[in-house]
Amino acid sequence: MNEDYLRRLPLWEYVSDCYEGAERVKYGPNALSYLPMSSLERDELATRGVEFSRSRYAFRRDIASYENFFRPLVDDAVGLMQRNPGIARFGAVSDEESPREVRDLRDWGNRFNDGLAGLKARLNFAQILYGRYGMLLDVASDGNGFAPNFCVVEYPAQKILDGEVFENPTSRFGAIRWALLDESTWRFDSGTKERKRAPRLRLLALDSRGRYYSTLFEGEDAREKWRRFNIAEPSGERVVYPSFKGRTLDFVPFTVCNVETLGIENWSTPPYLDVARLAVENYVVDSWYKMGLYLHATPTLAVCNAARESNDVRLGGVIWPRSSGPNPVSVQILETNGAGLAELRQAKTELKETLKRTSARELIERAGANSSSDALKIRTTFCAVSIASIDKTGARAIEEQLCFASRWAGATVEETCARISYRPDVSYVGAEFEMSEVVDLLKTNGETGTLSDRNIYGLLEKAAPGALSSYEDNEEQK
């Protein structure tokens, strides 16, 4: 197994649990790693025979609060990238230059039938949460094998097991030599009425003659079948050379999108892993803070050298102790000074202050039309360098899939490059202006002539969306 994959798999599980929330963090299979036991808690379970549900650790876990401020950050970033639809182009002059099957990817073309808009949303979510996503261009047809259409099959980061690229690829599109994907599923057994895991691996590769093929390895020995398989000289009934209207490919139509790069051998760490860790650290501190409140907030009454005459002792009542020996009775209240609790409370505050310096929600909500220049600068810098950069990388990945479809439909490399493009609309970065800023912009440009009238008009449309007529109509009115 690829070492880079093995190193990142625990990180993907970590951010997934943090995103899902308290149920996974507190009670999921990785719960002990998020809230480690103290030595006293381990000793209680190991040597005293205490049931786990009645242990100190279980109590501390149950009263702790996992504040999921990681999920809103992910949702905010993904939502920001969906604010404006992507811009797809299928022809240099007219979209009709590309075949219908290629253009249909804009509106259909995946198992959800939600076109490029849905594909972009899922891709951006995977980029923000995991930092990796895979897309395979495939051909689907009706039950009789007719009416072939292109479809994009999506693979989350955990399903992209390994792969290799050419050092010097000869094809303009597709540098992958082979890619190994996990397609294991849970299948219903009608005999036992139970669901059983069905291991399955898919290999996408080029043979020794440079022809693209796909094959499957199924069963409990799927990995052993993969190890014995000859990639360059494939054989077996499961080897298929996919075709579209009789055309096969000389490249693997698989795209791996990372945070800011494309490529199966490029790896990214989940971009907001630090925020997920802050959420878990806050959960751990909260567990000790709540435990401290439970143990120390209520004063303890200590009675020494006295016989216990009744078990019915209530807070607010009166105790009349009777001496049990020659020593005088001693009654006193035991209290803590609370210094440790104050330190824990301060630790929680500092963690949340750290979050404010990393959260997209804080930066976006604090910067509006009347924000200070510093606030606007923070927002613009943050979005342009981080979110918009991730958005552009995702768009490049989708564009590559569209280019694969164009090539498979018969277009040359030159025709494909001229016809196909997919761009994100990142105008969500710094789109608000005050009227005084608009006046200053017009005045300055009138003196310098840096921007054309059409570009100036485009900026005004962003400043006041829906308030202006078209550029041509405005020129006529002038």
C-alpha cells in the first residue's frame, strides 16, 4: 500500500469524525484517541473491576461538551465557493461545436444527475474536508448497449489507494500510467438476510501498446490477485477496453484533485486540520473543567472523632455529633480555592481565541460594505490566497474531465483546447463598495485611463448587482 496513503488515512478519519460531531467524537470507534484516559482512570478499569459505564472516565466523557466549530467552517468555505455558478464553455464561437454527449455533462453526467453544479459542490467539499477527490470519465449506455453517454464516476480520498504517472508523458491529457481504486461494498445476502462486505478493487491502466483498459479484482483474495496481475500485459475475462462509438483511448481518463494541485502522486494534508484539532483540544479541556466543577464546586463537611448515628444527612440540615472516644469532636468545611478551575477556564478561552484567527466565518462576517480597510484587506487576502485558490484548482479538475470527454468524442488536442474551458466565478472576493469608493475609482481611471469602459462597467455591476442595465443599453442612454 502507498505510504502517503497510509499516512493520510488517519487524518481523513480524524477530520471526518470532527465534522460529523459529538456522536462520532465521543462515542465512535476512535473515541479513546480523542479523549485519552488518565492513569487513575486506566487503573480503575484494570485492577478494580469497575464496569466501563460506571467508571470515572465514562462519567467525564459524558459530561464533556464537544463544540463543533469545525463543521461551520467547512460549510462556510464550501458555501462561499457555490455562491456563483461555474462558467462552462464548449466551443470557441458556439457551444454547438462540441457533440451533444459532451455538452450533456453540464446538466447530467453523474449518478446524481445534477450536472457540473452538483459535481463542483461535492468536489469542493472533499477538497476542504479531506484535501483530495477523484473523478473517472466513463461511458454509460441503455440496457441494450445503445445510446452511449459520458458520465463522471466520483471517488472519495479513501478509495484512491495507489497510482503511478509517466515521468515524461506523451499525451497532452492524462499522465497516469495506472491507478488502483477501492470499490468494495456491502451486499445483502438473501439467504442469511445479512449484509456482508464484498471486497472489490478496480485497476485503470495502459497496456504495453498504450491502450487504456479497466479490470476488476473481487473476493477475499482481491489484493492477492492485484499483486499477481501483469499491468503491461493484461489478461483475463474481466479486462475491458472501454470505448465510445468505437473509439478507445490512449490515456487514463482519471483526474485526482488535491487542495491546490492535480495529480495522483501529489498529496495534500486536509487544509483545515488545525481547526479540527482545536475543536478536539477544547473538548478535552472541557471534560476536565466539568469534572473539576463536579468534584470541587460543592464544599465537603468533615466530621472527626464522632459516631455516625444516621445515614439520613441532607444539605442544609443540622448534624449533632456524639463523641466516640476521649478526643473532642471536630467539624469543619473542606473547600478548594478554585485556582485550577480558573486555569482550565482560561485554557478554554485561549483555544477559542486561537480559533478566531483561523476561522473563515469570523473573517467573512466581520468584513462588509462599511468595514475598515484593514478588515477588507484581511478578507480579500484570505479568500484570494486560500478559498479562491482551492476553487480554481477544483475547476481545473472539472475542465480536465470535460477535455477527456471532448477527446473521446473524436476532437483533436488542438480542437479540445480551443473549445473546452471551465472557470469558477470568484467575484465573491471583495465585491462590495461604498459610493465614495465608486466615485474615486471613476475619477482616478478618468485621469489614468488604466481600465476600459467595459471593465469599469463590469466593476459597477458587481458593486450594485441588478441595478444597472446592459453595457450597450447604458451607452445608448448616454
